[in-house]
Amino acid sequence: RHQENVDFLKHLETSVQNRWEEEKIFESDAPVDATEPRYTAGYPFLEIEKPLTISPLIHLLRADFATSYHRLKGKKVVLPIAHRSNHQFLQVLAAAAEARLLNPEGKTVANYLRYNINNIIGSIPPEELAAFTDPFRWMLRNSWQSKKELSMLGVGIDWRRCFLTTNNPYYESFMRWHFQILSDQNKLEFIPQFVAHSTQDGMVADQKDPTIWHSLLPHLVPMVKLRVLDFPKRLSASLQDKEVYFLGEVEIKNNLAEKNVDVETLEIPALPDWGAFRANGYNQIYICDKKTAKGLAFQQSIDAGEIDCLMDIDLQEIREISLRTPLNQKITISVSRYADVMYRIPRSLLGLSEDTAQTDANEVKAKLVGDWIDRGDAFMYGRLNRHQWRSSHVVGLTKQWMIKYNDLAWKDQVLSQLKSTQLCRRSQVLLKDVERAEIQNSCLSQGLGPKLSQNNFVGSSSDSLLIPAYATISHLLQGNPQGSIPGKLGIRHEDMTKEVWDYLMLGNLPKDRQLPRQADLERIKSEFEYWYPLDVLNAQEHSYCLQMLFNHVAVFPKYFPRSIVYHPKHISYHANNKKESVYYGSSTWRIIELADLLEGSADVIRMLLVTIPTSIGSRGHQYMEKFTLALCRNIKWAEGIISNSAMMRDGSELRWEDSILECSIVEVVQKVETYYKQMNYRAAFVDGYYILKKARSRYRHYVRHLRDMNRNLILKFLEVQAIILSPIIPHYSQHIFDILNKNMLIQKAVWPEMTIDQSVLVRHQHFEDLLRHLFKNKPRKPSEAIIYVAKSFPAWINDLLACVPKTQQPWSVYEIWQSYDATKNTD
């Protein structure tokens, strides 16, 4: 039975989507009258190297809800999208396709980052598999797949404005213009940074293999130099008269129950490859393991790229060495379970008590390490995290282009703009982070690479900072998403010079000459100026929000986003179905993809994501069955009530129960509109669906029989509920509109403007209170009751109300009676 309901809803949704496609309802262009109201929603980009998952989809749907609501308010709206890829996953897919060609019967990589590669490769027809050994072909295919899945979900995207950020000559031209502006404003710097290097030829990782650049993130640790005092006999002859240091990372002891809690210790892993290495530019020798020595070679602490190993040292000899610490304590070396060399300092030596918080201890440690670095007893060392270690990669120190987000004047400008921008509750963290000047740590930790090229842009998120601005005009420039052919205006990417971009985006014309194709450029310029700035920016990534705001202040100071919705919670979903799961960590799970959910109804998925997104993995199947059944029952009720509408009474006269339902409708419409303005879409759906359903059930209880129902009111109820729910469940709402014979797309409807008669709701509330009072504490509930309704208040109540200020007057007559009853004996 459930599958029949799903098939019914999916058939309904397919027919609605075909009508959208025929009427191009989501395509919108700038009008001649630039004062016509509009609404532009911005979403950063979709990563298409992997299948679409739920976490980014939630934020994209929020943008869709916003544009759908403002379309009902009579505004022209647009929701563009960009597809971005850093190639890493695409390279894995291309290699798997090549392996499948060589061995058709064998299996390729079982899984990668919790995605099943075999299933993805198996979805490609065998005769087309050879073409997919090219990673760019995967990007085109994934872009098409993304469009297909989002269209099936009913997301109202203007697909003419969809474009790829990789290998796109038009977009690369735009990005070069963007960074030229930053350079002209002295907001770029070329400074040494810790980045991944190949130990085979010394090249920076992004130059040697751009596909692994994004995954090799350096981790900086303070490395302390411990002076060696005593050597084993074999080492004395070569090292006795030299300045020899043992290297170790700094840590404060936190476990108060461990042995030697008040003593400095140096604990090392049981590694076999220890040695003494000559330092660069100093008469110093470092004792460390060979992996650390490789990193030191690329960080210019020893000869760059060269490892001058004076001698190998075995583990037993290491244990016989005694050391002097920067705190002037003599210690020995012990072997422990730690994976790194750890110099552990007791809290007592730093003046920290047992009750000192960990954050305070870290501040003391940072100050201590800073003092040691100033006097040459320590230095910062970059290494890869343990799960990223590879024999062919280490962290080196290389000059990189960086955006100077720590510029104080720039931060003040961003703060000034943010304070005048509408921020949702969760977005307030952006304001606090800029005030605390923490953007340097959260943005562009890798830099832009040693050369400002497209590959380096893709290596970080710097290629996407102004995507919403470019998306407003992409359909006029590009003939396809990858930008390989010109758009309908016939402008080539070679024609997009800095002067042209200055005119389109900033309105600056050259003083000495006229730009070619001025009429076409004027049209592009008007398109950009109409749709920008963003009315709302929906973003998931914290660093992206901060970087985009900084760059808008630098490039488009007058085009700052008008409101920002930042929802930082990243949701991972456990798969609770019979599909193949991937073992990861200590549990069996995999990321749920949009394609998995699209086996059900699109409107049901949208209901699920707007109400209970965190329950998709554990109880998603149960909720989908529940929502599917609810929608089908509502449709059947609507069809039945309309087919029998001739049996209802004429709605020219409003009875008391009719007034209650009408006022409930108006009250819900006003609340839902407030929730849409606040972008509280869950509350909007709950009131628009459940509260109105409750009001409908109460009305049916009051009237009892179909013949007593008000025909006009019931039809009005169906129409209003369909309109206010259409941003969230558009296919269901369109079907209700079709049942009502509206002969139009619901996106062309107008938001209902209704006023409420407060006195009707007050009378209804009094009636409900009276019923509760009658039945309260009765041993036997009465089967019927006669209620007399007075046409006017008695004189004593009017006298009482005249004595009470209007702001303090009770709403309920029952409250008035209670007040009178409590005082009548003393009056």
C-alpha cells in the first residue's frame, strides 16, 4: 500500500515538473523597469566531485523556500547555482574506470570516503566507460546528475545560470579580475607558509599533483630544543664537543593520577630510525627520527631538501642520553606509547593548580613557547596529521600568496557592514569571529599557491568568493556550463578584459576610448545591477562566509548581502536501510545521498528536511511512510470534499462556527508570513500544515454534517493552505490548485492578504474556557448542556470595565465573573 502511495505522488510530481519546464517558471531576467521589486537568493556552490548529500541540500532548500515565498509576494526572484570540484574524488573515479576497463570482471576500489565506488562505476554503460577515464568527463556527468536530482526534488533553480568553476575560461577571467583588485588594494602578500611537499623532487604538492593538494593540510606544533648533556660511549667521540639538541613537542601534563606528575619527562616512540643531523646555518646538531628530519629539511631548519645524517643511533643508545630542558631541569628519556616525541611539563612548574581550566593552561603554554622561540630554544614545526602521513610527502616552508584578512582597517569595514545586515540567530557567530580577529586561522590556511593560476584557486575556496555576483550574468556570457562556447550575445572569453569587468561590475568606463560592443555590455551591466546585491546568503561553511564578506567589502562595498543565514551544524547521517554500508571507524555506516531519498516522494523529502533533518538516518524511513500517507489522505479528502461540494450550503451567510474557522485561517496566514520573513521554515510548515489541519478538524466537529459546511469557506481553506505551503511542498500544493480548477501554476498565485476579527477569536476562546470549566472535576460528565449567550453585558459588568484601564482588562468574561465573585461579599 505504501508503494502505491509513493508511485501516486511521484507521478503527480513528474507531471507538475513537466509543466514547470514548459512554462520556464524559474527563469527570470532583469526587467526594463529597474525599480520593479526583486529577490535574489545566494548559495555558495555545490561540490560535485561526490554525490549530493543531505547537509548542503538543507541550506540550498532554505534558499529555495525564500525565493518561493517572495515570488508569491509579487517579486521577481532568482536562484542561481554553481558547480565546483577540487578534482580529488574525480581522479579516483577516473582511475577506477580505467581499472574496470582493464579488468571488466574484477572489482575496483571498494569505497572511498564512505562512498561506494563500485556502484558509481556500475552506473556507467560499458560502451561509454572509456570516456570516463578523463576526470573532466566525470565533472560534466556529475553536473548533469546534480541538475537531474535537484529538479526531481523540485528546487526552483534558474538552470541557465548554472556554471562550472573549473576549466571555465569566462569564470577564470572573472577571478583574475577579482584578484587584480585585491592586489591593487595591497590585500595580497607573498609570504612563507607551511605547505605539503613531495620528497621525491621537492615540488610543492599542488604543482606536482593538484588532486591531493586540498587533502594535505599542515598541522603546526611547537618544537623545543633540549640540550644533550651526556652521550653513550659510541656517540661521545663524534658529538661530545658539539652543540647537540634533542627535539620534542611540548605538552602540559593533565592526568593528575599518573606517575611522576610533578617531574618533567621526555617520552619517545619506539622507532628504529633515529639519527644525528646537521642543522642549517648553525653549528648545531639535532637528534630526531628520519621522518622529522625530512620535514626539517623542507622547512629550512637543515639544508633544504638535503639530509646530512652524521650517524645512525639505535633506540638503546637514545635511552642513555640525558638532557637539560629550557626550564633548567635535567631529565632522561623514556619510551612510551606516544606516536610523537613529547616533552611533557608538569603543571606545578608553570604555577598552575589542579583546578586550572584547560583553556587557561593552553594560554600559559602559548606564552611560554613564545618566550622560548624568541630566545632560540624552540621553533614552529609543520607536519601532516597522522592519518595523512605518506612516505612521499612532508610539510615544507614555501612562499605563498595569501589574502591579508588580518588587516585591521579591512576588519573594521566588515564589522560596520555586518552590523547593518540582518543576521539570523546562528549567524551572530560571524560578527563575534570578526571582532575576535579569528579569521586568519579559519580561512585560507593553505594560501593560494605560489602562482595565481586556476589550479591554485581550486586548491582552496578562493575561487568561489564572488560566485553569486558572477552567477547573475553567467547565462549571458557562457553558452554551456563549462564555458567552452560563447553565450547568446556572442562575447568571447578573450574579450573579457579588466576594463570590461571594471565597467560591468563597478561602472567604470575608460576615459580615453569606447569599449567594443557597448550595447551588449550595457545589457549585461543592467542584469548585474538589477539582481545584486544578494537579499539573502545561505551558507554552511564558516570560513566561506567570512571570506565572502571580506571580499565583498573590498570589491563591491555597495553590494554587501542584505541578510545572512549561516547554519553551522554539519550533519552526518547513519544509513538504516538494506543497502550496502561501508565500515568506517568503530561502526558500520555511510553517508546518505540524495539519490537514496529520491526513491520516495519529493514533497515528502522536503517535509522531512524542513521538520526533522537530524532523524533521517535513524528513523527517516518511518517518517517518510508517515508523511506519504498524510499527503495522500489529504488529497483524497480534498478530492472528496470538492466532488460533494454541491451538497454543502451556500456560503453567503457566516455562522458562528464559520467565523471561527475563517479567523483561524487568517491568524495562521499572518503567523506563517512572519515565520517566512524570519526564515523559520519549520515553524511556517508546522502552523501552515498541522495547525490549519487542527482548525479544519474542529470545524468538522462543530458542524457534524456535510450539508452544514460552508462551501465557499471550505474552498477558501484549501486554496489558502495550498498557497502558504507551496514554498515547502510545491507539488502537493499545485495538485490542490488543479483540483480547485484554478488553471494556473501556483507560483503565479498571490499571497493571501487577510484581516482578522479579534472579537470572534475572543468569543471562541471564552466558549472553550467555559466548556473546560463545566466539565472540570465532575464525577460524571454531562451528556448535553444548554448554553445561553447574552447579546450585551449586564450593567454591573459595564460598570466594572469602566473602572479598569483598557490595558488591564481581561479577555475572558469568565475571568471577569471570577473577579466579581471574589469581591462581591466585601463590597
